Amino acid sequence: MHDFRGALLDLDILLKLEPNNKDAYNNRGAVKANLNDIQGSIYDFNQVIMLDPNERLAYHNRGKQKLKIGDKEGACLDFSKAGELGDEGAYELIRQHCN
């Protein structure tokens, strides 16, 4: 529906009720990325990783956001970690951006 602002409000409420909900942080990070809130998006993906250090999607998504702010080294480290955790798509990102 592309109601990113509405989704953001809903996720904010959910996180007040369930502050350790990694899926809510992951979704809010994606919403913030769509709203071009790159730093906010990275913050949310950091929260996911703190709650579950094996969450490959959070590394993948955080890496994409780091590319947007010019942190190529950080992005490549995140893509590498995502790949180690089984994210096959991360290897294509590494080929495109890290070699």
C-alpha cells in the first residue's frame, strides 16, 4: 500500500509494547529505508543484530544502507556476514560492490 508513515507509526507502537521484537525492528528499518531515513534504518538493523546476532537479513539490509552513506567497507563486512549466515544474495552484492 506504500503507507510508510502509517506503517512507521504502527511499528513504533508495537516496539513500545514489545521492545525486544526483532521482526518489528527489521520491518521498521525497512520502512525507514523507504523514507530515506538512512541513519534511522541503520539504527533499527543494529537493534535486530543486538537481539539476534545470526539474523542474516539485518546484516544484508544494513549493508545496503551503509552503501548509501558511502561506508563501503562497513557494507562489505555486513554482506560478508550475511553470506556466512546463508544469505546467497549477499554474494552478488559483494561481487558488485566489494571487489
